[in-house]
Amino acid sequence: MLLALAQWLAQDVRFFNVFNYITLRAVLAAMTALIISFVAGPRVIRWLAAKKIGQAVRQEGPQTHLVKSGTPTMGGALILISIAVTTLLWGDLSNRYIWVLLIVTLGFGAIGWYDDWKKVVYRDPRGLASRWKCFWQSVIGLVVAVYLALTASVPAQMELIVPFFKTVSYPLGAIGFVILTYLVIVGTSNAVNLTDGLDGLAIMPTVMIAGALAIFAYVAGNAVFARYLLMPYIPGAGELAVFLGAMAGAGL
């Protein structure tokens, strides 16, 4: 929204053209998300603690983790809110990739929220049944994969680029692309569970990975840099750096 405002103001004041630069908006997104988390974080934690919204620890887990019972949970909602608000403020809302990322992130966040809600309200350490969790993740993953396949505009969007080999790529076709995209979305989400555990250890890998992916997204969306580094040029991909900057800032 702020980008649209800046573009409107730039008609009279040229200074506002600086907000067209993705790199600037990515940095501002990271700072904005960080500030939102800093300002709202303590209040959210106090509210969760006051409402006794605490973690129910599995009894079959390590006995040393039982002391964590009652630790405020559902704090991921704060991160999701920071990312969503910041992206809507600094992102180009005409970019379809921005909306795809928001839908996937908030959709999977809603699944996690319901899982925590069952743990908190019903005091069930198991939360949402695995089959239902996988079902709804699969629905979101497949819908997004099919949408990206149907709206692909350049061949590079449906190719498998082999890492470390700049000139090696394989065309996947629509079906292959949908399958791989589905596996990446759902598989990555569940892989986070292995990193997260009880201690929230997934957040720093998330911050570092978001920062690295922001660089790749920016390069892929810049025709000059992509050509120089022998990377596929994906029109519009650079805007994802704003979303990823927000993710890194919120995570910090």
C-alpha cells in the first residue's frame, strides 16, 4: 500500500521514486516487521500468560522437558501478523507471487493455530490429527502448485535447475512441476517440525534461509544480474525479496 502511495506522490515529488527499488523496500520490510514484533511481542506474551495459553508437553518425551509445561504458546501468530502487515505495507500488491506466498504462509499458519488451539483448549498434547493436518496442507499445496503451473509465462518457471551447475536444467512439464512443487511445500513444512521441537529452534534457520532466498529471488527477478550469473530470469520474482525481508525481520 505504501508503494502505491509513493508512486502517486512521485508524480509531483521525484524523491518518492526511490521506493520503487526492491532492495530499499526489502530492508524497510525487515525493519518494520522487527519493530512490530518488538512493540507487540511483550504484550502478546503477557496476554498469553494471563490467559494461561501454555504449551502441553507430551508425557512420552524427555522428562527434562516437563518443566516447559505452561510456557506461552501460539506466539507464532505474532510472527505471522508481522509478516502479513509488513508485506501489505511495502510489497507490490499487483505481484501475484506476493499473494501466493501470503496465502501459503497464512494458510499453513491457520493449520498450526488450530493445532495449538486444540492443545490449549482441550489440553491434548497431540493436537490436530496427523491425517487432517496432512490433508489440509495437501489442499493448499496442490492449489498453489496448479495455479503456478497454469500461470507460468516463461519456460524457466517449469524447469528443475540443478544446484551448482548453472547450465543444467530439466523441463518438468505441467504434471512434473505440480508434483515437485507440492512435495516442496508440504515436505518443507513438515521438515520444520524436526527442527522446531519444544524450543522454537526453527526460527534462526528460518531467518538465515529467508535472507539467502531473498538474494536468490532478487537476482532471479533482475534481468541483468540473472544473465550475468547464468540464472533463469523470472519476471516479478524480485518482489519476493520484500516478503522474505519481512520474514527475516519478524523472526529476529
